[in-house]
Amino acid sequence: MKMKKKLASVLTVIMLACSLPWQSQAAAPIVSNKPHKAPVATPPAVSEVQPVKAVPEPVAVKADTAAKPATEVKAPKQAQPEKKAKKTAKKKTKDKQQSKVQVQQSNWRLKVAQQKLQVLGFSDERPSGRMTEATSTALKSFQKQYKLKADGELNDATYQKLTWEAFAKEGIPKVKGKEIVSRAAKYKGVPYVFGGTTTKGFDCSGYVQYVFKDCKAKLPRLADEQALQGIFVTQKQLRPGDLVFFTTYAAGASHVGIYAGDGQFWSASSSKGVMLSSLKDDYWKQRYYGARRVLITNGEVYK
């Protein structure tokens, strides 16, 4: 036991003796031949209590620039009231300079009237559908001759009389409606043949043309061409011998018949050939297109 205590004391002394040089070295300052840099001062942290100074405006930003009105910012172009007012005034001035007849718009009715004025010898102007001084003068002359109000305007009374007088000059004369209906009934039962124009087989317009030819009256071959002949009549104005049109296999006037009176008409139907039908039948009633008067003897049309 005594030997162990002595060995422990010797070891303790040796360890203490070894540790002294290390401590002296750590305490000595480190010598370097390089110059020392000045220590960088760390700025104190900004306190939440201390107010932050405002950053000054950049030199490029000037006070007068910030004060410029917002109108300098480009906005979508808008119509200026002054320009609108100038355009309106200019248009009114132009309208005043034009005559009433020049202001009227082009339309088919006026073009038809110009054609009729040519037929009757009141004008040699080319039909344009636009009212002109020449057309107005021609209308006045026509109105005076037929005892209408001579104002040079195309009113309903003038148009109706104009179309009738032109038709009376160009339409089918002398042939009577009863004669046409009698001939139409003569071909009852003739079969339907598309494109047929003889008693061996008719299509609708070929049949009508053939009947009128029998009475020494001329009509165009096709239904839509026949629909342009004569003058328009309503169902109430229909008389025997007038033409009635229907829309069937194609748009417009694609079927035609001869009015026989009492709401009935003769036509070449695709199902039963030449037969007498009624305008009141649902099939024909739904497809009725209009009617035309081609015989002068059937008289003038009045509203």
C-alpha cells in the first residue's frame, strides 16, 4: 500500500512538471512578421425604438416632375366632342344642299317604277333604283296625265297605277280567264313528267305554258320566270286565269298552277298528274307563295 501511494505521488509530480511549458507557451503572445490589419468596427444594430432616418430622394427625381398632371399619361383615344360636333354640322350642311329626291335611298320598287316609266314613254333614263331629278320629272308628268297628285313622289297610288298601265301595254290582251280554265281542265289526268311540255307528260310550268299557248298567249317556260310576269294580286283578288305559285322542292316559286275560281286551281302534280286542287288543302296552304295576273281582261287591281 505504501508503495502504491508513492508511485501515485511520483506520477502526479511528473504530470505537473510536463504541463507547465504548454501553459507558458499558450500565454505568450504570437509574434508575426506581417503587419496587423486594423480591426473592423461592427456597427451597432438598429434599435426598434430608435426611428430610422428617411432616405433622401435620388438626384434624378425633380420636384416639378412629380407635380406633373396625370393627363400626360397616355390614355385610350376617345372621340372628342368638338370633332363630333364639326362632323354633324358638316353632314347637315351637305344634306341641305342636296334636293329631296337625291336623299331617297335606292330600292327595288323605285327601279321597277323607272322601268315602267320607260315602257310608257315618260322617261329614257336607265333604271337605277335611285331617285333623280329626271325620275321625279317623269313621275310628275305621269301623275298629271292620270289625274293623280303631281308631287313627283312614288307613293302607293302612283306605283299601283304605273304598274297597271305598263301591264296593260305589255300583258296578254283579249284572252279571257274562262277560256284559259276550260283548256286547263281538258288535260286532266295527263301524267307528270319532270321537264315534260307535251300531252304525253307535263311538269307544272310546262303544263301552264302549254295551256296558254293553246289560247295563243305566250308565257316563259319556268315557274320562277312566270312569277315575274304581270302584276301581283292577293288571294282575295284572284280571278279565273290568274297564276298561283307555291314553294315545294326548291325555295321561291317552284310550283305553279292556274286559278279556276272558288279557291281551286289546276296544276300538274308530281303524285297524280294534272288535277284540280284546293288552296285550302293543308299541303298547298302551307306552301303558298303568291299570285300574278297575266291577263289584261281580268282587270285592274285595286286595294
